[in-house]
Amino acid sequence: MTALQQPARAGGPLRPPVRVPFPVVDEVARHCLQEEEPETVHIEVHLPGRLDAGRLRTAFTEALRRHPRILMREAPGRWYRRRYEWELTAEPDVEVVGFPAPGKDALRDARTRALTEAPPLSLSPPIRVEVVEGAGAVEGSEATDAVGVQPRGADGPRPHPAQGTVLFLTINHTALDGPACLRVLATAAELYSGKDNSPAAPPVRTASETPELPEATPSNWSPPARVAPGTPEPSPGNGMLVTELPLPHRPKGSPYTVNDQLMVTTALTIAHWNREHGAGPRPLRITMPVDDRPRDATMPIGNGTRLVEVPFSPEELAAHAPADMPALLHRTATRTRALKSLPRPQLGHGASLLTAPWAPVSVRAALTRGLRRAAAPWTSTTLLSNIGRIPYPLDFGEEGGRAHAVWFSAPARMPRGLTVTTASTAGRLHLALRWSRALLSHGDGAHLRDLFEHYLHTTEVTP
């Protein structure tokens, strides 16, 4: 085993904790932290039954030990240090699993905390799990301050059982991403229930040659469209709305995937929104995380996705007749396959230069923040993070049951100001829209959700 896998034991001889330099993604995120818009990832897992508090705490603590890379905190250092470092710990510094008091606002309050209170980097591990009992979302529930939820089926809002349990996992995105934390939760579910929570086999894709990007692809050198401002709110931070939709139909043998349908849906939604708000036509660029990690127990824990940008021209996103949709889906599939296949650092080559230890971190942090502000006009329009089908059963046994809904949301700091995150469980699509309040209000989020639902339906076409 490597030193990374051998943190000091609590009962053994004392030795300095193992230290690991921040990877590129972690360091850039650390440079750009903002208190008013915390960089959190929220995961929300709905179970039909109840969980035993003691057993869940024991299972989750053991799951952390089985994935020791998650047991980390930021090591202290002087201002002139050349790198940030993670300090690996043998045990958690804090109790990770909490049980807030149940009540009619418990679900809303937990969502609000997930957006406004990031787990500190100074304590191991930088995650928080809240268990909200009796909090199944019911028909007609609405947001107040930060968040809203409205499960919707093919025929409108669809109620969930009110006597279930919701697990809220809040992650400090400087240290971890959603898929890595979901892997740890799957291990905890297996330890809790004694049932196999191994990942399902990934879908089989038809082997094909790597496509090349078409020559007509919009250039990345021109500033892309921004999401047009709606009704900004005076308070800082993020708002969020989650909803449940039917999975889009895709004819067998289609040359595109559900991810391509979601990409087209996101592009058409924003183009429609911008037209409504008087924004001139400009090319759109949508950031798409790509995750090549295995989903089994060997999955590397941390920030493991790389980012690619999928472009769309204004002409492609004009008001579409159904006959245009197959061609748009096919072009999008060609672009996403080509972009995924290109070897590229997680954040591009520029980020690697910024994080090289040529100067103290305080100097490079100021430079990174300045470059981020200068590059704001070239930042992509939005981010679409499609987790895809949740690969684990997330089975908590006879009492807790299997997850029937899982939502994720990614940070939505300006200048993007809007992120779209999707996942599917039990044959349903779980959509989270998250926005910066400096750009949009809850009413704006609800309208964007309706537009997304409409355009998702328009992608259900025959080849």
C-alpha cells in the first residue's frame, strides 16, 4: 500500500499526518473562494423508509475509513508557502452525520443550508450528511427563500410519500465532487444494510471511429452569450429548484444519447429565455463535465472530472420546427463524442501554469482571481452536469429501502450564474436548476424549468 493509504492510526505511534499537494482543480477553487456564494455541491437522496441513527453513523464512519482519501483537511501554512496541501487524517475530526429536528420546514431548511453553509476545509472530512425524517416532498410544496421543489410527472405534479427519509450530503467543492461522494455513500449503504451496492454495468456503446469537430463549429475565441438577467434579488448567494420529469424517449438505435438530448434542451431553453429578455443572438457554449473514473470501490476520490465546452451557433438555436430536431441532435452527438475523446487537462493548459509553484500561493491566488475577472466575458454560458443513471442501488435494507430519487446541484457563481444538473433513478429524470441571485429569482427559475420541460419533450423525435 502507498503512504496515501496508510494514515496514522489513533492507537499507534504518533507520526506527522500524510500531506498531499492540492491538485490543479482544488487549488484554483481554493484561490477563488467567496463567502457570499459558497462552492458547495448538494446531493439529495430520497428513501421510502426510516434509518437507525446509530447504525447509520457507524456505517458512514467505516465507509470513510474504506475511502481514506476523503479524510482530509487543509494543512496550515505560512503566507509564503508555495503550495496548499491536504493533510490526511486517520479519523474524522467531526461527527459527519447529523439529525436536524423534523418539521414542516425541515426539508426546505436543509436545502438552504446546502447552498449557504459549506463544510469547512479546516476539518476532516469536508462533507456534511443531514438526515431529514418524514420529509418526502408532497404535491404543491413551494420554495420560500433559497430553494423550491416540485416533483412533476407526465400528467403534472406527482406526490412522493411524506413518511420517508431524505439524506442531504453537502460537499465543499474545493475538495470533492458529487460522483466521488456518491461512491462513499454507496459503501455506507452496503455496510448499513449488508446488501450488495455494487455499481451496475455501464451502458454498452456502439464502437465507432472518433469523429472530428465539424468545420462550421462556432469558434471558442469569441465571447459567448450570457444568460440574460431576469429579476435579480437583493440578497447574495444561490437559489435552487428541483423537479422530477419523465426520461425523454429515444428511439432504439439513435445516433445520439440522452446526454445529447439534455444538451440540446439546455441550449434551446437558454436561447428561448434570452430572446424573451431582449438579448441579441450570440453563440452559446455549454460546459460539460466528463468523468472517466471507474464506479467501483477503486474509484479515485476527489475532483476527478475534466471540463469540455460544447458550442452552438445562433442559427442552430432559432425557433425549431420538429423536422430540424434530428439534425441538431445528430450534430450535437458528433460534437460531444469528439470533445470527450480529446486529451485535455481537467481545466485546460492555462490552469496548470497558474498552479505551478513558481511563487507563493498568496501571489498566485491574487493573479488567478484577476485573470478570472478579466476572462469573465469568455466564460461559457452555463454548465450542464449530467450524472446519468445513478449506478448504485443505494439500498438501505428493509427499513430504509432503495433510493427512488437522487438530486445533485452544482455551484452557480457569476458570470455563468446558472447551472443545470441532471440524474436518473427508477426511470425518472431528476433535474436541479441552481442560479445566482444576482442574476435570477425563484420565479425566473420556475419559468426556466417550464421551458426545459417543453424543450425536453421536443427532443423525442424519430430519426
